[in-house]
Amino acid sequence: MARVQLRNIEKVYGGSVKAVHGINLDIEDGEFMVFVGPSGCAKSTTLRMIAGLEDITGGEVIIGGQRVNDLPPGKRSIAMVFQNYALYPHMKVRGNLAFGLKIAGKSKPEIETAINDVARILEIEPLLDRLPKQLSGGQAQRVALGRALIKKPSVFLFDEPLSNLDAKLRASMRVRITDLHRRLKAEGLSSTVIYVTHDQTEAMTMGDRICVMQAGHIMQVATPKELYNHPANLFVAGFIGSPEMNLIDGHLQGGQFVIGNQRLTLGDEVLSRLASQPADGVLGVRPQHLVLDPNGLKARLTNAEFMGHEVYLHADLEGQKIIAVIGTAEYEQLGRADMIGLRPLAEHMHIFDKSDGSNVSLDRHRLAA
Ligand code: ADP
Ligand code: MG
């Protein structure tokens, strides 16, 4: 069993810089958990405390039921893969894979079997007798994965392992890693993964659950679908999803959302979901959930980006920039319109309280179901 439990963990650097503010999180055995957030939010610091590469200022890290705060990295049954997958340059792939096992005093036949297993899983058999300089970026990263895998750890820790690869390779490595995780699980190997990235696409496509972080705090922990459909606050709403959710400032007044000189009547569907009606609010609606409607909010079209099967409309709504995604055919029907009408789909509207950023439009009944 390799459940990972973080109990109120804190990190203070140099006696004064508080980087992690009491994080509580349970990562289940076999789960693929992603830590995502902007640069500097303390993803790496948190991961390094789990790994044992960084002292824990406060709280407890528990791996497989055991408190590991005082255990060195080598005793935590973890393996880590970094962005800079420094392979030993003078050793062939085979030697790079064998290294950790040799240090651990494994026998030659044991090492041989382990190398063959890992090479088969990662499809790097033809590369075993090459030097790192004879590998492409993607191949080298697979060897780095192999070095982690061969240790048969209970927990894999990844810190932005794909950030140095080009976009195409990143996309294929994403699938390789999630496939690998699934296969290890199917073979009954405990393979809990904690994967750090700043890239919301990676987080959304890879994670069983995602922990969204900002400035050393957890903003929300949920499945990708849940984060996308029910962001708990403005930060998560703006961070998850591409193109970004429109976040439109306004005021709630008698069942209407007032944006400059325009009023949007919130129907019962929205009003019945509101936990409160903040005077200063933010209307959140994803670009896909704004539809063309002459009776909708009036916005001035400023730009249109043709994406193939859809078009991104950039518009100005009462001085606020918004984006709508519409079908190419619909766009062609618009002609040379300057002003357009856009209606947010009621069931996809969010209302946030501007004072604390919380989403006051989450349907608690539906969430509980
Ligand atoms: P992330 O991985 O999310 O980009 P980090 O965990 O690297 O963030 O950093 C979190 C915060 O801690 C940042 O403000 C960073 O400047 C600070 N920090 C990281 N490492 C150190 C260190 N060794 N000494 C002092 N401050 C640090
Ligand atoms: Mg980092």
C-alpha cells in the first residue's frame, strides 16, 4: 500500500520565507495525482518534501502508513523524475538503468532481468547499447523514466518531466506516461503517482485528480471534470480550461447581473443555485458557452481567429474583453457585423463573489450527488 498523506505540511525557507502554508491532502494508493499551478506556487517544494530532498518545517508526510519526515529519500520507496533528466553521459542506456540496482547490491542476473523488463515496457530495447548523446529528447526522457521504474518504487514523483520537450513530443509522452501508469496498475504493481506541472492541459489530460495550488495554498482538489464544471473559486476558474473562462465584472441587483449599461436577467436556473447575491460579483462563462443571439449582451467584435472547425471571436463588452467560440459556419453567417449579441447559457454560468473569489453558484445538491 502506498497511500500518501500530507498532514498540515509547511515549509519556511531561511527562517522567514513561508512557501507552503499547511497543506492537507490524501493521495490514494494507485492514484495519479497532479499538482498544478503557476510558477512559484510551491509545487516543487511540496514534492521535494515528500521525496525527502527538502526539510519539512511543520506537519507530517505519511507514505504507506508510515511517518517519513525523518527518513532519507532512499528509504521512502519513492523514485523521482525531473525536468532535467541528467543521464550519466559516459554510460550506455543499459548502464544508466543498472546504476541504482548495482548500488543497491543486486546480483547480475537480477539486474539483467530488470533491465529487460523495463526496456520492454518503455519500448527502448533497441536503445540499450547507445550513449545518452545518441538519443533524441523523447528517448532520453524514456530512459529517465526507466531509471525510476526499475527501482519498483511505491510512489513515483514527477517534477515537470516534459517541460524540455517540444509540443508534439510532449503530447505523445503524456499518453505514454498515463498508459504506463495504467499498465503497472493492471499488473498489480502499486504505482501511486504525484505529477507536478504548470501546464493545465497536462493536468487535465493526465490526472485522476488535480490539486490546484496558488502561493503555497491548495485552491481546489477534484477530478478534471469537476474542476472544469464546478470551479470553487475565481483562481481555478481562470486557470483551468483553454481558451480561458470569461470573467466579467458586474453587480447583482434584483435578480439581474449588471454590466456597465447592460442588464442580464438571471433565470431561475441560476438564481436557485446562488448561495448568496454579492453586490460586487463576477460572471464566469466559458467561451464555448456564449451563443450568438441578437437579444443577448451587446459586444463589439474586435477580432476573429479562424481555428479550422471553429472561430474564436474577440469582443469588447462594456470595456471588458471577452472571447466566444463559435462554429465556422455560424461565423460565415455573421457577415461583416461590428456589434454582436452573445447570450451565456444559463446552466453553464457561474457567479463569483468578488470580495473573496468564491463561487456562490455551485449547486450543492448536485455536487453531493
Ligand atoms: P514551483 O515549483 O511551483 O514553481 P517552488 O516550490 O520552486 O515553486 O517555489 C515556491 C516558493 O519558494 C517560491 O516563492 C520560491 O522563490 C521559494 N523558494 C524555492 N526554493 C527556495 C530556496 N531554496 N530558498 C528560498 N526560497 C525558495
Ligand atoms: Mg517547480
